[in-house]
Amino acid sequence: MIGAVNAATTQRKIVRKDSVNIAVGQNNIETIDIDASRIISITGAVHYKAGYVLPLSYPMINYGNGGYIEWGVSAVIKGNILQIISGAEWKNCDIKIIIEYI
């Protein structure tokens, strides 16, 4: 198969951060040395010490207004900076993110 993406052609970068305070808005996590055009997936979770595990990306929709995200978290790459975008404050979290790229 021409252009197939499989385990032999992909690489992974694992980002782990312990005891991070996530603020509302953009949170810079780490500078990465991966060209954004090579990234095929960003997955992971935020482990909130109060017992929540928030998968990335995690929207929390306010069902009273379906177009409004009340709180949630998402991993994005802006330039060469890995960021967590959050709609709420999450203190004392462990972050585990896997970036797959070709």
C-alpha cells in the first residue's frame, strides 16, 4: 500500500509532567522538536488528583446551550509549543501526552 502509515513508519514522543497547575486558557507545556506537518495524532490524559481522569481532547458541553463549552481540556501544538487549552482551572494534575508522527 503506497503511503501507508503503520507501526514501522511512525515515531512517538511521550510527554509526562507531574503536579502541573492548569489555568483557564492556554498553558505552555513543552517545546517540541517535531515539524507540525509530520504529526498524525495527539492523545493522552490529564489526571486530576481529586479523582478525575480527563482524556484529551475532552469537551464538557453545557446542555442548556449546546454550542457552549463549559469546561474541558485539549492538547494543541502552536508553532513548536505543546499546549493544553482549558476551559477550567485544574490544580495539581499529572499530564501524559503521546504525539505520533511520521
